[in-house]
Amino acid sequence: MARSPARPANYAAFHREREKRVRRTLITPEGVDLSLRIADAGQRAGAFILDFLIIILGLVALTVVALGLAFAGGVSTGPAALIIWLPGWFLLRNFYFVLMEMGSRAATFGKRIIGIRVVARSGARLTADAVIARNLMREVEFYLPISFLIANAAQDSGDSLATLAGLAWTGIFLFFPLFNRDRLRAGDLLAGTWVVQTPRRSLGRDLIGRKASPSSVHFTDEQLDVYGAFELQTLEQVLRSGQRDSIATVADTIRGKIQAWDVNVSDAEFLNAYYEALRNRLERKLLFGKRRLDKFDEA
């Protein structure tokens, strides 16, 4: 009689051990430990496929418009299509990723759908240099060898050695995230970034834009101007995590920074109120073209 595969004696302990393998601690500039979950290879591949489809659809739309204008003007459609595809393909596949990941959510549309985002492994604000570096590296990892293989096939050169070299190059970079514990691309190693899962836990009515009851805690503009957009994102991550130790540490840090020791509410209520007030303050300033990236940004 065949025996069933052995299962761990304590499944809860097994699950905790497996969870530890994908959990990483990110230390914020305020000294707060944030527990983040590394995105797995399937999530990253799924997000890339979605983004690739979005880019292709955008390029097709631009091409249709350009060909329509060329046809209406009596111009040959061949050169017009080539003019659109060559620079358009390069610009879309690079600037789409760069501009989206430099945004406040640090994620492309594909990453948002899957529920992952990019963070700096140092815990600091994700810089433009890091975003550009990790995305330009994709040219070497994926687009360059794929373009080489397509060109080789189109010429029908029959050079099997060159084809094998191109496939090997692509395979090395394609499967690279499977052979390191942090599921990093070569671009992540170069830029010092992680791709982590975005917690899907609701932040509560006052944090997701729904109508909420007025808060009993109020802050002055001077108290709100202590922090910027990066700290707002960090505060959101702390509130999403629901970790009481982190919430207490951040609440004490902010109280000391803004001299608000007389606010006699719980740490969670204090942080919720400060988050909502800071978000509203930054949004109002953004309407007038003023964007403060973090607490060190005096612009």
C-alpha cells in the first residue's frame, strides 16, 4: 500500500518558516522596521506580460493614428509606419516603466494589477537614478537578445551558433530571479531595489478617500510641513502592516518631531489622523505646483 507524502508535524510552524523565507525587513530613515513580502517570480512575470501588452496596444494605437494621417495626406504609409515603430517602440518600452515607477505608487499598471511595487533596499526614497538604472538594464537583459533573434530569423541566415548564443543570453537573464532568494533581476542588483508585494489590507474609511467622521486631532501647517511625500508613503505602509510595535514607534517619532505630546489619543488614531491631514496638506500644495518629495526637500 503506497504511503502518502509526509507532511510537517506542525503545519503552522512550517507555514511560518516558509513565510520567513520571503519576508524582508526594510529600515526606514526614521529607524522603523517594516516587514515586507518579496514578490515571487510568477507575480513579476505576470506584471511584465501585462505591461508588455499595454505597450504593444499603445504602439498599435499610435501607428493607426499615424497611418491614418499619412493616408489622408497622400503620403506613402510604409515610411510613416517605420518612423512610428522604431523610435516609438524604444520610447514606449523605456519611458513607460521609468515614468510609472517614478510616480508616488512606484509601480506600473501591470504591477498595480498584480499587487506589487518597487522599493529601495536601503529604506530610503526610491530615486530617479535607481529607477532609470533598473529599467535601462532591461535592454541588455531582454530586448537586445530578443531583437537579435528576430533579426537573425528575418535574415534566414541559418547561423545556429548565433541563435543558440542569443537563446542562452536570454535564458540566463530570464531565469536569473529564480536563482537568488530575493527574486532579483540583474537590474535590481544594479539599482539596489526590491520588488515587494503591496498589502491589500484596507486602511480604513479615512485613508481610502471615503467619507469619514471628523477627527478630534488637529495639526498646524507647521507640524504638517515637517514631512513630505516619501514619509507619507512610509506612514501608509506602517498603517497597512498593522504591526503595533511599528505603529507605536512611528507615533512616538512623529510626536517628538512635531512636539505633539499633548495629543491624548491612541497611537493608531494619532497616526490615522496625521496621515489624513498630511495627505490633504500635500494635495492642496500640489494644486499650486508645490511638491515636497521628503523631509529633506526644502523646495
